[in-house]
Amino acid sequence: MASSTSASLRKGRARRLWHGVKSPFFRYRHAKTIHAVRVALGMATSFLVTTGIDVPHGVWASVSLIVVIGGLQHYGNIRKKAAERAIGTALGAAIGLALILVHMLFGSLTLFFVLMSAIAGACAYYAIGKAGYVALLTAITMVIVAGHGDSPFDVGLWRTANVLIGIAIALAFSFVLPQYATYSWRYRLADNLRECARLYGALLDGRPLIAEETTRRFLAMTQRLVQSRALMDSVAKETGVPIARLEEIQRLHRSILAALEMLVTSLPEASGNAHGLALDCTPREQQTRHRLLQMARALRFGRVGLLYVHAGAMTETGEEAESAQQGMHWLAMRFDEQVDRLRLRLGEIERQWNIEGARPFNG
């Protein structure tokens, strides 16, 4: 009986662990560790494959694996790079083998080096542009296959085979627990919106804000904003959302941070270290705080219904409208407008960014 209970507990822990590992939020929090383990396992596999069947020059499989997978993390990148790798590797291997044949036919090392240098220059020319990765990988594969003119043709063939083995292993491990850029983009945006809600709530409640701490919080939000910008190309590929729509969301994201910072820095500072909001908050401003939290929860947990929750239309009295034209209320109204626009834009594309329908891990 005791052994049965112990086995059940182990199975339960194993299920919870597996659920956590599969969770997008777990992979987001431990992205670097997962990527490091993925590359290490890929490297071990390349050793086993090349040494297990005694493949000559097997070291090039490991080199290719590092070149291919070492700097890739997000699924959107992997999908794009896979085709580029195939093209670059095929071109580089073909050119490398052709150079070996030229050296075998003419026996001129000078001609070999001149041709290789010219091709490397051509690859460098195209490496600065849209086809940069293909051109770079072409040059790398060419040098691996052809060497410095002292490689026999069969050695070039083995090196080509090793490069292909390395790439195949790299691609196989690239899709093991991939980190979707869409989730990283969502969670960063959610973290910023939640932090905005905290700061805005402090303003509305009149709680003191320490200048140094507030500066650190805005710095952290700015860093997330920049990181989100770097993810947009991959997010567009994963979700099919046009890059222009993501750019608009990014602009609103940036505007919200800027408006909130203006609200904070516009407050009167009596002591120089802390201050509170010197006005009565309106129902509209309270709604803005709730909308920020609702958007953060929708992005974090995939609860898209929160984007469509309306707290009811609020009408301003003449006195409120008049005060909104000046000072803090005017800034608060602009902030509210940006928040509501962001909510609408997220709602328009929620079917695309809410990928997989998975519930993030709460651990």
C-alpha cells in the first residue's frame, strides 16, 4: 500500500514537472538554460554519430552544429534560417568541391587561392544585406570543404557530409522545446502593462513614489520595450500578423510609457524624494488602471475575453471636462486614450497572438 502511494506521488510529481517544462511561461523564464541544454545535447549527439560510425573529419559536424544552432533561440528565427542554411550549405559545398577539382586539374595553388579569395570577397559583398546569412554560410562552408588547397576530393566529400550531418542534428534539436518569440513578446508587454498599472495606481491613490526607485522601474520597462522591438520580425513570422500592425502596437507601448513618465515627473515634489498625486481621480482614470491590468492578464494567461470587458461608458461633467484641459487631468486623458487604443489593437489580432491555446505555467 505504501509503495503504491509512493509510486502515485512520483507519477504526480513527474506529470507536474512535464507540464511545467512544456509551459511557454516556464520556457520564457528559463530560456537561456533550455537553449544551453539543447546545444549541449546536440553537441553530444554529433560526437556519438560521428565517432560511433567512425566518420572521418567528424569535427566539422560539431563546428557546423555550433554555427547553425548556437545563436538561434526562437521558432520564428529557426523557420526562416532553416531554408537559408540549406541554400548556403549547398552553395558552399558545391563551390568547395569545385575548387578542389580546379586544383586537381591545374595543379596551381595560386589559382586556387585567387579563386577562393575572389569568392570570399563576393560572399562578403552580399553578406551586408538581406541575403547576408546565406552569403556568410556559403563562405564558411566553402572554406570547410576546400581547406587550403591541400584536401583531396574524397576529404572534401567527407567534410561536406559532416557539415550536412551537423546541420541535420542542429535542426532536429532546434525544434525540441522551442521558445516562441510570440510568448516572449507577450510576457514582456504584460510585465510592462502590469508595472504601469502599479505606478498609475500609486498616483491615483496618492501613495508616495521614491525618485530613485521609480527611475529604476522605468529603466526596466524601457529595456523590455527595446527587447520587444527586437522580437517583432520573429513574432510576425510565427503569427502572420503584418509587421505594420506590430509596429503600431510598439508605438502605443512606447507612448504609454512616455505619458506615464510625464505624469510622474509632472508631480509637485515637496521633499525631493517622494510625492503623491495632488488631485481627485475620476472614474475614467480608475478604469484606465483596470484596463492595464486586464490587458496584462490577457497577454499573460491568454484570457482574451478580458480585452473586451467594458466597465461602462463614463461621462464627464462640465467641471471635469474643463479641468481635463490643463495639468494632470489632461495628461491622464492622453494616457487613457493610448491605453484604450492598445487594448483595441490587441483585440483585433488576438486570434493570431494567442497561439497554441496553451495555458502558461504559474510556477
